[in-house]
Amino acid sequence: MRDRKMDGVRGILVGGFCAFAAGCGEGVTPPEPPPEPLNTPLAAHEAVAMFDGLAAVLRDSTAPVMRIVGDTVVSGCPLAGRVTRWTRATAEQVGDTIRFAIDQTAVPDGCRLSHAGLPFTVDGPPSGIRDQTTANLVTVANGLDFLITGEIVGTLRGRLDWRLDHRFGSCDIDLTLSGGEDLSSETQLFLVGTLCGHEVRLEVESELLLTEPPEAMRAPHFHGFMNGDRRQG
């Protein structure tokens, strides 16, 4: 003989399970699946934000260092991942002229960062992005200070793979220094070229007046564009 009480208990349990799982009965809307990743290009302001964010990572002297081998430094990114950097820097002085040369390559690997409110994950091929910058500087006494004149030439080229929310893509970088041919006056420097398919003109901050004598410049004050401050012009 069938137990009516047990049938009632089973009905309550099944009904409760259906309500909890939101999978029984009509009128229940299943949750929307996450959006499919979209291969869409970055807007100009997004490209500049990624560029600035990665530059900030590269010049962060407080970033945790994971490994140093010769000219290679592997450091951590703010949120996750790492960036590997190879740097070759030379400095030589002939008379009153000092020549600095920087050849630096940076390769991010799952480098997660946030800049201008945008969360990026940045990767790079083995070639990464390469900064080649040369400065031929002449020190001239200017009262108690030393005014540095001369010229700076350089390029910043390479490619990055990026992810922003549910979007992803690649970013080609081809930038050349403009305005550094004559530093005898307060000439503003710019990186000009293409960034992620956008024509850009990025202002480079430059300190040309030092308060240290030329002898102190044996430890270069010049660090290349990837490590220098800059803002959009």
C-alpha cells in the first residue's frame, strides 16, 4: 500500500530542488553564457593606455625581480605575469661630448596591468618591442649648473599581443623620435608613428638641466624611451 506521507515529502523535495536549481518548470530564464572573445582592434585611447601602462611597468624600480642573468632581468607585473628585458647600455666621453647608447628589448609574458581604468593582459613574441636610442650630449657650464645640449635619435619598434575584457588582438608599434635633432634650446621631444594602427604623436618628458658635474655622468642618467616619462601630445 502506497504511503501518502512519503509521496508528499518527495513532492516537497523535488519542488524545492527545482526551485533551487532554476531548471524545472516554465518561465525560468537560464543564465546568459559569457561573451565570445572578439578579435577587435583597440581604439586610439586604449592603445595609448596600454602603451603607458607597460611603460610604467618597465620603469617601476619597486617591481619584484624574479631573476637576473647577465644583461637579462625578469621582473613581475603589478597584477600577474612577468616581463623579460635585455639591456645593453654604453657610455663614452670624448672631450666635452658624451655619447649614450641604449639597446633594449622587452618581452611581456601574461603581464597583467591596469591603466586609465582599463585592465590589460599583455604578451609579446620573442622579438618583443625594441628601444634603440642614442644621445650625443655636450655639457656646458651654466652658472652653478650644467646645461646639456646635443641631439637624441631613437626608434621604438615591435609587436604586442593584448587582451582587454573579452577582446583580444595584436598591436604593431613603429615609433621614431622627432624633435631631438637640436637640444640647444628647450625643444620638446615626441615619439611619432603608428601605435596599434593609429597615427600618434606622443610627447616625451626630457630633463636637460642637471645639477651634477660631468664626472657624475659616468653612471648614465639617460635610460631610453621605454624607461622615460612621457605623455600624449
